[in-house]
Amino acid sequence: MIVPDGVVVPPLPYLFGLVFLLAAVGTAFAARRPPVGERQVLALVPWMLVGSVAHVLYVVGALPGAVRPFAGTPAVYLTVAGVAGVAWVGLDAAGRDPCRPLA
């Protein structure tokens, strides 16, 4: 497989897990059709920060081996999208506002 320098494709079990997670989230989004507006887009900012921090920890070698493949260059985007999608759909299913301030 030819990939650009610095891109690390996760091992197949992790890659299959990510594909399954994203397929499940995509199916849930298609079924529920949660609202998407300015508030929801802004609510994704903390998730972007989580992805950035996870990748920095990956680069400096501070992540445990079991989660390390999820924080590599392309995988961190898929991981954060999947986890944020699960949270979004879960809150929508529970009737909660995913954009509600915590304070």
C-alpha cells in the first residue's frame, strides 16, 4: 500500500473496528436524522481538541499500546468522528440537547 510519509495505517483489527464504528454511526445518523445547525457544529470543537491531544500523545509515545493505533495520523480523525457521533446520536436518542452547556 502506498501512503504519504508520516501516515500510519492501523493494524487490520483496529481498522476493521473503526470501519464498523463509522458504519454504525452512519446508519444511526441516517435513521435518526438528528438536527444539524450552528450550535451542533460549534459543539464539535471540544471533540477536535480531544483528537489533537490524542495525536500529540501518540507522537510523544505517551499512549498505552491498546489505544495507540487509534491516535495515528489518519485513524485519529476516524476515531474522534466515531466517538463524537456515538455521543451525538446517544444524546439525541435520550432526548437530550447535545449542545447544552455543562455549567
